[in-house]
Amino acid sequence: MDDYKKLLFIINPVSGRKKGLPYVTDIIRIFFEYGYLTTTMLTTARGDAINFTIEYGRDFDLIVCLGGDGTLNEVCTGLGKAGIHVPVGYIPAGSTNDFAECHGLSTKVLEAAVNIMEKEAHPSDLGKMHDGYFTYVAAVGSLASLSYSTSQKMKNRFGHAAYFTGALPIILKLRTTYLKVTDDQGNVYEGDYIYGSALNSTSLAGTFDIPKKYVDVSDGIFEVFLVKKPKNIKDFYNIVTGMFGQNYDKSDSIQFFRSKSLHIETGEEETDWTLDGEHYHAPTSFDIDNMHQFVSIKG
């Protein structure tokens, strides 16, 4: 057994309606056949994967997590907080798998396990927002909720028009968030926004696709979107079709740029953000920094 490497296997047992659980024994067998002795830990509460990674991560040759993007976020948060550089394998088993889609990872559980064993690790940036971390998105506002407020049947039948129809009542009621955003060149973007995000992904919640020509997950640069509340129905339509059609100049309510870092001010109000889909309560002034190629992803 002295020749075996050590693998920490972190499992979220309730992720994605527990679809990964039936495969756990086979996954561990695959790891063993490729020369790894596996220590398995199950999460039972939010933050467990962060604590497991911080406390035990540096003692292993490889960390693998089975769960959704939130589980992966916790593992990478633990790495960032503790300054640990151990490769991470991801077996996607969540309801949305933006990270897997962007990184070309298999969503078939056993295939993903084999790929982790056989494929080389590739570098990926890690975002740091105040004292939180994210692997692919830090977002504020409600525009991303369009995908969840529109039925799949309507999307398939009517395309972008379905989002326009389903989202209009929501948009009209949205509360804006004041943001003052300064990029790494000193340019300032300021206003009342219904959506803002720093992205390191080609996909967001299965809704908006970002052109691959803009996105390199290991280039140390974020793709940044700021969307103001539409001035009228025509402007709203231009925002929706512009985001879906990747034509970000279609509305002057859409601001798109790229930056290595951001400084955010929110006036007198603290703001609720999501980091990789997980809730994060942010202070009134903070920085978003890109930890260039901090994480090594296997799969």
C-alpha cells in the first residue's frame, strides 16, 4: 500500500436529487484501480466542504468532490482560504453544471471519475470577492432569474420571445441596486443596475452563453456585465435579445468589459450577491480579484 497515493473524496449526498449516490462504490473502486487510497467525507451542512478542505486538504495528493457547483465552490474556497495547491477533480451531480460545461467535463458520473484519473490537470483562475471565493461567477441582481421563471416548454416553442413574455412582469417590479464599479484601468461604471456579474465562464445558469472568443478560464481576466433597468419596453426587448444573441451593443443599458480586478462600492447599503449560485452578503465597499491559475482541475 506504500505505493498508493492519497485521495480525499468529498460527497454532497443530497446534491442533484442524490443522483450521484448509487455510483459511490464504483467510483471508489475506479480510484483504487488507478492507484489511490480514498478517504471519504460526507457533507451534512453548508460549509462542511470548506472545513474539510482547510483541515485535511494539504495531506492528500488529490481532492475529488461529488456534487453540484456549490460543492465545488466550497472545496475551492477552502483551497483559497488555506493557500492549498492540491489538484481538484469534479464529478458534476448538481441541477445546473455551468462549471462542467465551460471546462468540458463529463456529466456522466463514472465517465467523469475515469477522466479525473486519466486526464492531465489544467489550470483555472479563482475569483476572490472580499472574504469569499468563486470558480465561475459573482453576481448581483435578478436578471439571471429569467431562466427559472420561464417554463422549458415555452422556451422550446418560442425561444427568446418566451423570456420576453415571461420576464416582463418581473422586470417591471425589479428593485435596482446602486453600483460604482472601477476596473483595472481606472474606468468607472456607475448607476442603478438590475444585474451585475464578474464571470469566468462561457455559460451562466444555463441561460446566457458568453462567446468563447472572450473567455479563457486561465487568463487572469474576468468578463464583466452590468445591466441597467430598461427605460421602456423596447429597451427591455433589446436587453434580452442582446444578451441571448451575444450582441452586447444592442442596448446602451448593457455594459460589457473585461478586467483583471474590480473595486465595488454600493453606497450606504450592503448587498446580497451569489458566488457560484450560493448566497453571499457583501459589505458596502470591496474588491474582486482574480487569483490567476490558482486551481488545477482534473477531469
